[in-house]
Amino acid sequence: MSPAHTPQIQGAAPPWFTPQGIDLALYPIDGVIRQALSSADGDFQSACSILKSMCSAGRVDAGIFLLGLQKHYPENYERLTLIADALEWFQSPATVQAFASELRRVQGSSATRRYLRRIIDVLKQFPPELTAETIQGLSSDPSVGTRFRQHLRDITNRNDW
């Protein structure tokens, strides 16, 4: 985060600066949001990385913003892949439903394969009680590509699921 994006408080250290480093649970999200909307790929990648860390620190607002960001870049599969990666830390019913919608919406191709695989890999990391019903449905949904339906069936056949 550049100094221009970091709000300063006169005479006192910002509350997100702790002896252990920056506390992302308290870090302001405004500048990160601006970065995520930037046309510069480096800014976008940095923002996704920070948003992912914020989600891992329990920031629901970061996860909700990532879900909205997914809708903002509907055809930019490179950016969508980074967003899906960041959403690994926002394990919520809304994320599962957003991923299910994407698996139905996006047709498999060489341009989209990496994105769709990332979605499935992230879903595998979620607790089965959160994903089981949705994955079962997707594994037989004809709007999901054949290869991806097979990957989803493989998840349901895992011993630890």
C-alpha cells in the first residue's frame, strides 16, 4: 500500500499499527478498494492479496467486496482467477452460491479453464457441510461442462468428504 493510500492520524500511530505489525482486522479498506478497481494489473493483484489477507483476518467486508468484484469483471478471467483465489478465505454460503453461478455461466475453454479449475479447487477447501448440497447438484447439472462435472463428482467421492 503506497503512502498516498494510507490515512495518517496527527500525533499518534494509526490503530492498525501494532508491535506485531499491521493488523488487517483494523486496516482501512478504502484504499484497497480503489486499487482493486484500478486498470493497472499490479495494483489489482496487490489489492486482491490484501483483500485475501483481510478475509483470513475475519473481515467480512473484504469478502463481500470480493464477491461484488467478481461481478465487475465478468469476462476478465485472469482477474476472476485472482478473485476466486482470494475468496478461499471467505467461506460463506454466498461464496458457494457465487461459485456455483460462475460454474454454470462460464463455458469451458482454453481461456476459462484456469479460472474454473481455481473455483473447484477453492470449493474443495471449504467444509463439506457448506458445499455438499451445491456440489452434488453441480456434478449433474448439464449447464456445467462435462470435465468440470467430473471434477465435482470426484470431490463427492473423496473419503474425507
